[in-house]
Amino acid sequence: MKSLDRKLIRDLLHLRGQVIAVALVVACGVASFVSMRNMYRSLLATQTAYYAEYRFADVFAHLKRAPESLAPRIAEIPGVAAAQTRIVANVTLDVPGLDEPATGQLVSIPEKRAPMLNDLHLKRGRYIEPGGREEVMVSEAFASKNNFNPGDTISAVINGRWTKLQIVGVALSPEFVYEIRGGDLFPDNRRFGVIWISRDAVERAFEEGWIAPRPPALRRANCWNA
């Protein structure tokens, strides 16, 4: 054994406390990296499965007006696996406990529950019933911040008309994992929420049956009227 090797061994023995500490720090770093990497892969797989199960749309297109007759033509575009039309509009809400009005984003859904793009995961309550024009479902974050539960009512100004809406369910959607009002820097779930309502009800409220088309050659797309 060379003299330098013997000296190295003596130094290591003399500094064994520091060497062990450094080794433990490196081991903890490696373990943390592996754990975080595995967690990232798990979250990514969960996200992918969630989006696939609830049919998160690949493309959204906003348009002021377009005839409903365009929907079948859009669905026939090569590369489009599914197309769905709907109406979306922002309304003013009267939320108990708030000094100023809140904003709700109305999103139309079919009266009869069926598989659809951006499908809903019902957390509490039930789906809206056919003919229940005042029945709505609200997003979980909005409901939690304002202590809303199925059976509660919320007032809204829809197309200039004061309307009372009956909350029948609390739901989640892959489209609104991060709920934020346009123009805000951070989410404010106390003053902004998503409200799912019967398409027939929102069409009658706005007196229009219009939808918005989307760009072609994409797998899935959602279309709506702003």
C-alpha cells in the first residue's frame, strides 16, 4: 500500500464523523430525488387517467354566434373524434356574506345525464332533472368557500332578470381544475364559481340557441357561445 493511500485511510478514520455526515446528506438527497421523481410520475399518470376518464377536450373555441346546424359538419371533419356544443356566459351572483356581487360562469349541460366532453364528477347531491330550469350544480371550490350545499339557493342576474337558482349538486370538472376569473392574477373562489345549468334553461334565458364552432383536424373539441 502506498504512503498516500495509508494517509488517506488515516484521514478518513480521523474525520469519520464528518465523512458519515456527508454520506448521509448525499443519501438523503438521492432518496428525496427518487421519491419526488416517483411522485411526479404518479401525479402525471393520475392526471392523464382523470382527463381521459372524464373526456377533457383537446380544443376550445369561442364564438359569439353560429347556427346549430354546423355541429354535424364539424363532427365530420377528419381527425375529430367527438364534438360538443354548449353555451357559456358570465352572470352576476348575490352571495350571502359578500358586500359586493360575485361572478358566476354559467355552463350549459344536457338535461339528461349522458357521457359528454368535460364530464362532471358529482361530489355531493345529484344531477339536474329534466324540466328543472332553476336547478344548477356548482363547482366544489366555490361551494366550499361559501358553505353551499345541495338544497341551498343562490340569486343571479341572468340577461337582466333576477333569478333564484336551486343548488342540487356539487361537482368537479377537468376543465375547471384551476378556477380563475378573467383578468384576475390569482383564484378567488369566494367571488367566482362555475355553475352548470340546463341548456334549455340558459337558451330560454338568453333567447338564443347558438353555438360556437372550433378549428378542424383535432381529436376532441368543445364549442360554446360566449
